[in-house]
Amino acid sequence: MEFDSEIFKKYWRETEVIREYQSILFTFGDIELPYVFAAEHNYIEDRVVVKKGVVVIKKPHILLPGHFEGPEFKEGFDHANAIPLEAVYLFRSMHLPYSQIANKLTAKEEVEYGSLQDVLERFNEEMEQRENTDTGLVKGPLNGTDVSLTRYSIGLVIKSTPKNMEQFFEHMKKQRGWPIKPNERITDDDIKRLFE
């Protein structure tokens, strides 16, 4: 079956984020977001496929012109080229920060016994008991794992963007030694100071 934007949208709609990373993503530097992904088995009833991995979000150290179009999906996101154009335009209009996002499996795929709901509840309770606020728990279609993880990643980037901008200006204020006024332009010298 050819993977196109309509299938991408279908898998996107079928995704549900049960638990997500509880902090704001770093403004400066890379971050690793562990996750557990669960999906109904394609052929066997009462079986759930579980994948464990890490979404790695790499922030650029230097922003080059033309890199303001939001996240770029790399390794482990095989269907990122099927992201609907309207979504790409939306990311650009939201001025989401540029970052490279990759997906790396950290364990072999497992098959669990029981219904999808039971398996999700089991993982959720386990994370709750361990007070694990770093690991995401994502439910989605097995053939669209990377689409579900795209949705998870984008959600975290969007949620973090206002706080990231605030941290960026706070950092710049400290570098400068005086506050930035709302109508003031950020100069090339300001940007250079960030990386000194």
C-alpha cells in the first residue's frame, strides 16, 4: 500500500498520547525522550505489540538562514515525507523552532498478552508507581508507529515553544546586561553573544 498524506492523517487521528514527558523541552541543547508505544497486533486477537525507544530532539548550535521551518524528521521517521502540506504550512506559520528529530529503538519489539486497554493500563500504573515523568506512553496503529511518534514529538515542541522563547530572551538579557524592549530588534551582536 502506497503511503500518502491521507494514510498519514488516518494514523495521526488514531494516535492517542496516554502519558507525555512532563517538563518543558530544553531551549539550548539536545534532549532524549524515552517512550513506550503500544498497538494492537495486526493478525492475532488479544495480543499487543510494544515498542520501546527514545525520540532524540537535537537543537542546532547555530541557526542558518532557511532553517526556520520547524522540526526536521530524520532516522526512524520513514513516512515524514507524507506529512500533509497544510500541516507543514501550519508549523511554519507557528514559527516552531528548527530541530532535528530522530527515533531510536532501545529494546526488541515485544508481544504482550491481553487487550490493548489492559496493556496500556498496566504500563501507566507502573509508570505512576515509579513516578516516571520522563517516559511517554503512546497508543497508535502498528503500521503507523512513526506517525504516532511524529504526533507525540510535535505536541511536545508546540507545548514547549512559548517557554523556550521566554528562556531565549532571558538568556539574551543576561548576556546583554539590560532588558530587551518589546519593540526592539535583536541584533547580530546579540546572537553572537549567545554562543560566546
